[in-house]
Amino acid sequence: MSKPKIAVLYVDDERHNLYAFRASFRNDYQVYIAESAEEGRAIMTEHEIPVVVADQRMPKETGIEFLESIKKSHPYTMRILLTGYTDIQAVISAVNLGNIFRYLQKPWHEEEIKEAINSAYEVYDTRVQLIEKNIELEKAYRELDKFVYSASHDMRSPLMSILGIVRLSRMEQDLSNTEKYFDMIEESVQRMDEFIKNIIGYYKNNRIEAKDTTIPVDVLMEDVLRDIDPKLKDADVALKTNYQLHVPLVADRVKLHIILTNLLGNAYRYQKQDAGKCINIRATVTDQFAVFEIEDNGIGIADDELEGIFKMFHRATNNNPGSGVGLYITKDAVNRMGGTIEVSSKLGIGSIFTVRFPNKPIPVE
Ligand code: ADP
């Protein structure tokens, strides 16, 4: 795939200059033209413009004034000035104030302009990448913070329970109670294991490189079901599936596995105690997209909790056995697949989680 062209805005009050500029550079760049500073600013609010070239001599606002005016609203856009006359003092101060990246003399030379635009874009691109990396880094820091907090709580509390139970059983005279203590210890160990599994899922999601393969949906679902904690898989739950597979599914198997294990695990975990427990799994795969729906008739989620459930370590109900990491990881994985996740839920009635992502037509095996 060829790289998208760099968007360049050229502002000049003389129409023939604008047309000449567009004719000279349209093959190399995505050229926008504006007859005035005002028109230039309007274009910049609508399009992402990495490089702006302005003529100095314009009737209402000079090129320097225009470039200065966009500095605040578009701090990363690179500004180049074209000047036909020797207003050298104004140009020097504009360069020194950091209002322009380069100034070029008229009449322009195509190669000179291209060199200036390309160098300007390199600086722009580096800055944008730096900002993106910074955002990622800040996110990683925030997650680390929450992780340390949660690890100290979620990993210590089952350990503390085990310790308490061990101490209690030491003092126990009646040996018939031992079974009960073992059950309690097992439950704590399982809670801790669930937490650790979630962290491993998070790690896989973040660190393992994405790889698209053809995925047989029924085999995938069998794998997913096998991976769900056997203690959760209540035999009373009726599991129904409905797959509409018009073309093969091509996606990142590791991520999809993480997503479905979490959603299906929750569908089992948050069942009501009544009879008639039911989970429906629906999958539709077309040449454009794939949709997975996991529906349960469990405890449901209150309206005011819905927004929070995708946040890290968020639990919608107190006293619940989970770690509050699953849906956060799920959403992250869906985002990384270029997809969306939606939930519709009614307290006491049940929930439907819908995941939609692009199906890749050509498998990369
Ligand atoms: P947890 O490990 O606590 O299950 P998740 O991130 O998977 O963490 O889910 C966050 C919260 O959302 C859960 O604690 C639970 O309160 C709620 N939740 C998730 N899925 C369901 C569901 N299918 N039915 C009811 N509540 C759910």
C-alpha cells in the first residue's frame, strides 16, 4: 500500500500563484489552497494539515501574521514563509520568535520547496510520534499504578484468608472440620489463580504481536469453553449457539480468545440462582466484519454501573468474586483489533455483550 500524501496548505492572495503551486505539487502532496488568511484558517479547522506555506505579501494579514495566528491552535503544524521582497527584518524576527520553520524566496524553485516541505514533515512526524508515545507511556504508568494497588489487595487478600484458615485449623480439635478448611483454602487459591490468569491475559494482549489467521469458529468456541474455570461452568446453564458463517473468519486468534473467554466467563459467573439459566452465543461472519454476541439471563447490570464496567479493577457489585480486570482487557483487545464492544443490560433480567470487528478478507498465515 502506498503512503498517503502529505497534506500541504498554500495561502496566497494571488490566484495564479495558487494554481501554479497546485499544478506543480499536486502529484507529490495533497495540496489545499486558500486566497486569504481567513480561508486558510477555515481549511485548517476541517483538515489535519502538517505543513503550511504562506506568502508574506497579502493585503489584510501578512504571511507572518497568519502563521503566528495559527501557532496556538495548531502547535504542531510546520510553518513555511514565501517572500518576494526583502522584508528581511520582519522575517528574521519571525524566525527568531519560532513562528516559522523556513523562509523561501520568490520566485520559488520546485526542488527547494519540496526539500523544505519534506524536512518540515519529518519534524512534524517525529513530534506527533513523540506525543503518541507519551500518551502510551502515561497510560502504562497509570495502569502500573493501579496494578500495584490492586496486586497488593487482590493477591494478598486470598493469601491472608489462607493464612487465617491454616491458623484456625491448627487450633481445631475436631478433625471432621478439616474438609471444610480445605474447601475454603481451595476457594482462595482459585481466586488468586483467576487474578493471575487475568494478568497473563493482559500481558498477552499487550505484548504478543498481532497475527491474523483463519479461525474455525466452532473449534475456537470449544477452546474458549475448555479454558473457562470448571467451577464456573454450572451444568444447569443451557448453552445455545447460532453461527452464521458466510465466509471464513480471519482475525487475531489470541485476542479473540481473550475476549470470548472473558465474556463467556462472566456470562456463567453472573447467573442468578433460579432455574432456567441460559447463555446464547451468536456469531455472524461476512466478508466485511464479524459480530459475536454473548447473551445471558443472569443478574444484569444497573444502568449507572454500565459505563464503569470497562474500567480497570471496576466491579459493578460488591462481594463479587472477580478481579474487575476482565472487561478492561477485553475492551483493550477489541480496540486493538479495530473493533467495538457494546453492552445492553437490565438488572435482574440479563446482559448482552456485542463485539464487532473487521473481518480481514485475505488470511496472513
Ligand atoms: P470481574 O473479574 O469482576 O468479573 P470484569 O471486568 O470482567 O471483572 O467485569 C466487571 C464487572 O462488570 C463485574 O465485576 C460485574 O459486576 C459486571 N459484569 C460483567 N459481566 C457481567 C454479566 N454478564 N452480568 C452481570 N454483571 C456483569
